[in-house]
Amino acid sequence: MLHYTTNDYSYSRIKNLRDEEGTMFFFVDLTIIQYQRLGDSVRKKVNPIFAHSKVFPIGELPRKYNSLPDDVVYYSITKEEFTKLLSLSTEDPDKLFFFHK
């Protein structure tokens, strides 16, 4: 069994217009990236822990979602932030779309 010595935690969010479908796509995920030193190299293992998506027809897009930037957002976060967001994901996963640093 491999022992990973370092963990990084990440949050990412996507807001994307799907013109051909006339919809707006939202995606959020929480990931743990584990690193293991192997001599002079480092092995990296990416573990997606939580993912959530929503799709709205353009005419029915709630205002709060419309205010999010049209972009891919990526944050390196602390273990404490990760734990709080993971807990929030079980209570109300839609709230994860509105996390920012």
C-alpha cells in the first residue's frame, strides 16, 4: 500500500453557455490531490471527492446564478475550507456554486 505524504485540496466551478441548446451549465467539484515522494520524483494522485451540476434554460436562469462569472474558477483551499465545503455539499450542494475566496 502506498503512503501519500502531502495533500492539496481544491475547489473548481464552471459556468458555461451552451448556445446550441439554449441553456446555461454549472458545475462544481471538490478534489484532493495526494503526493508521494518516490526517490527523485513525485507521484500525484487526483481524487475527485464531490461533484455537482445544474442546467437552466436561458430564460429561466435565476438571478443569483446569472451573477456568477462566465468562466472556470479554481481555488487551492485549506483542509478546513475543504471540510466545511464537503459538509455543506450534503446539506445544500447548490450553495457550493457561490463559494469564493
